[in-house]
Amino acid sequence: MTMPAMTIKLRCDATSFSALLSDLDASLKSIPEIREALIRFLDSGEELFRIDRDVLPASIAGELLVRLHPSDALRRFVTASRAGDADLCIFKHATPPVGDSNATTTEAEVQ
């Protein structure tokens, strides 16, 4: 006795991933230095996205929905690129806090 053929329809929702890539594209066009940073980011081995799958209700049996979500690392990269920071340093200090006698650093608190 043979099993009946089963058809599964696969759908992919990359809406949030695509929106973030659009923001990155705008940064790449306006700030050329971001291109080099993007290459370094891609070479770093960081994940670009995560995949979630949704099992759809019985009314849509035979369908599998896969969603692509941007990774935290990609979100941080795009945030820095929007700020025009090709070095990907979101926060910069005018003077190092260690040189400031009024500043408390984590290392100083540990000692």
C-alpha cells in the first residue's frame, strides 16, 4: 500500500529583514566608508538573520511559513551606519574617562 502524496507550500516573510536592508542601502549610498565596514562585518562571521517557522492552523494545512528576522549584530551595524559611523562605534568620548579624575570606570569600581 502506497502513501498518498503530500504537498507542502512554503512561504517566506522577510518584511522586517527587508526593511532593515533598505535602511542599510540608504546608508551605503550616502556614506561610502560604510561599504568597507560592511565587508568587514560580513567577513566577521556574525549572523545576519535568524529564522523562525510558524506552523499554520489546520485551515491552511500543508503550509509552512518561514520568517527572517535581522540579527542583533545586523541591527547594531545598521544603527551605526545610520549615524554615519564607519568604525561602528556608536558611543564615542571626547576624552577617555580614565583620564578624568571625576569619572568612575568599571575597573576603578572593582578595585
